[in-house]
Amino acid sequence: MSDSPPIEFAFPELRRWEKGAAPYIHVFDSGKPGPTVMVAALTHGNEVSGAIVVDALLQKGLRPRSGALILGFNNIDAYHSFDPRTPFKSRMIDEDFNRTWGRLDQPATTAETRRAQVVRPFVERADLLLDLHSMHDDGVPLMLAGPLAKGAELAKKVGAPVDIIADAGHAAGMRMRDYGGFGDPKSPKNALLIETGQHWRASSVTVAKDVTARFLAVTGIVEPADLPADWKQPTPARQRVVEVTHAIATKRGNFTPVRHFEGQETIATAGTVLGHDDGEPVTTPYDNCVLVMPSSNRPLRPGVTVVRLGRLV
Ligand SMILES: [Zn+2]
């Protein structure tokens, strides 16, 4: 595909990590009291920056000083299906792994529900979860903190990236980061999902390393010095929380934006036209509206989200 973005790094060979507590899941228990912390990669099979980080932590032999550490590769079969001619296809095998979490008590009928049932006991064991993702389009890194205040609070403790997105997930199905105690305001369990940037940018690996190092240090199960010294990047001067209020979907795939949107830009005035869907104007509903993860710059199927709209909180 000539319009595919460049792949700026080598993909890691992961078959050496097959044998673990479950296939491609490794558990390290310090034997001392402390939280169980999970870092997961490849929830989407072509989101490789996180796989480089988890591979590096396994190679380095990182062990928790307290509590337990779980390192895993979720949709490993999708990763192994990668074909550089159709790089976006290896996001999944049968369905989106990250929309299955509300129906894992039903019989597994897809590669992803079968794999999620294998991964589930480890997710249930985790007190703190970091799920490493990346994005189809070029864009700034985003921390998806979920709909609860505790998610944004943890993202602030991590301290990067700049943009924290408070969002309710997808009507199409529950995400891993919202599962069980992570989605319960009364539970002390907490989860974050980082979108590191475009899937195959070298800069996305830098972001994945930075956020993972920060997250692990915040959990207290390792010392910052246990992690590679060059992973942590300078701390941004400030972070901001954007609460997603609307998801704009294209009715029939006929959305035409008025211009190219980068993502995370703030549109000052309510009523500004963003584009036209089937000829009907789509406008911002309030002043200082943030455009979250626009996918308006490429052809979309009917019903797909064109852009999410957010309010600074
Ligand atoms: Zn993803």
C-alpha cells in the first residue's frame, strides 16, 4: 500500500516469550507485600511500540522489589499475522480484542474472545494496569484515562503526556482498561491506556518507554533506577484533561472536513463548522472545543467515528 506510513523501527521477535504463566504472559512475584502491576502490549496486533517496551523489560529481566509484575502480549496472533503490504490488517484476527471485555462470560467464538479469556485472570489479578497502544493517524500522544476521576488522577501522577482524555469508551464493547474494578469508582484498582502516536513512528517508541518508566515508578514496585536511564523524557510543564462529550460518526461515510485536522486543536467559537456529513454541516457545540483523535482526513466506512469533541476540565 503506497499510502501507508513508513515503518521506522524493526519489529521484535517475540516467539521466545511464548512460555510463561500463560502463553506470552509472564508473572514475577517479589514475595513481598505490594500491588500487582500489569503492563500489556499488542491489545491491537499492529501497535508495536508497546511490544518493543515489554520485550525490552523481559530481556532486561526487570523484577519487582515489592508486589508483583505481569508483562504480556495480548493479541499475539494478530501481531504474527503482520504483512507489510497490508499493515493495518494485523490490528486483529476476527474482531477487536479491546471491545470484548463485556461478554467474556459467553462462549468464545473468535480468536480475540478466546485470547481475552486466557488474559482475563491476569487482568483480574492486577491492581494497576498500563495498556500500551498507538494510533492509525499521526497525532500527539494521548492518555486515555477512562470516565472516572481516579483515572485522570493516576495520569497526573504519571506526569506525561500533556493530554489526558477522560472518555467513556466505545458503544461497540467494553475495553480492557474499563473492566472489573478498573471501571468501579469504589474500587482502588486503576488503569491507563496510552496512545503513543502513530503505530510505526520511532517517536512512539520513545513515548511508550517514557510512560512505562513513569508508570512503573509511580506504582512503587520498582525503583526508577531499575529502568533504563534513557527511557524517561523531560516532564511537560503542564498536563490538561479533556473530557469527551460527543462522538461524531459519519452516517454513510460521506464526511468532508473543511480542512486537515491535526488532533487536539481547540476551536474557539461554538458553531464553527468542522465539515459536512452527507452535505449537512457538523459544528462545534461549545466554545473552546477540543478535537480528539480526528480520523476525518481519510475515507471512512458508514457509522465510523469522525472525531470526538471534548471540553477542557
Ligand atoms: Zn489500540
